Amino acid sequence: QVQLVESGGGWVQAGGTLRLPCTASENIFTMNTMAWYRQAPGKQRELVAGIIVSGGRTNYADSVKGRFTISRDIGKNTVYLQKNSLKPEDTAIYYCNGVTFAIVTRWGQGTQVTVSS
């Protein structure tokens, strides 16, 4: 079964940038959609950004529109979340998600992002 591995988390000051890669153990065309979710302490996990792997169509949470960009590199089996103009409220564990055409969901282990004011 495909495995998803996130990286790129860390600490950054408000206004800074981070890029989170999510690399799949197989060709990402086995996925129908891939997405980034996040979960802040005491809050539910929420969708941040998603992408249809084949066509590249994207969608974003209102809270990140204009600041975050999701993209994919088919040759590297990787989906990226480029995060600009970071805010303290972006602090969370970020999870990579993939859903196959058979509607099987896969999650990465998560990567911590901390934004200080």
C-alpha cells in the first residue's frame, strides 16, 4: 500500500515562508486526489488545500487563499504545500492525505509547523 511521508516542518517567524513536501512511495497517479490538512491543539483536523492529481485542479480553505499554494511534481511523486506570509494561527501539525480511485484514504505521519509572532 502506498505510503506518504511529509517533511519540511519547523519553526518560522510570522511573515515567513515554508515549503512542505509530501512524497509518495508509489506513482501519485494511483491517487485521485491529494491534500494537506492541519490540526492545531484542541481543534479538529481541517482541510487546508487539495489537488486533483491528474488534472491539477486545486482548492483552498478561505483562511489560506492567496498565501498557500499546493502543487505536484509527477516525476518526483511529490505534492508540495508552499506557505507564504505565515501567521501564528497557522501553527499546527500538517498532514498529507491521498485518496485512491478505490476511495482508500492514506495519511502521512504529520509534520509540526510553529509560527511565532
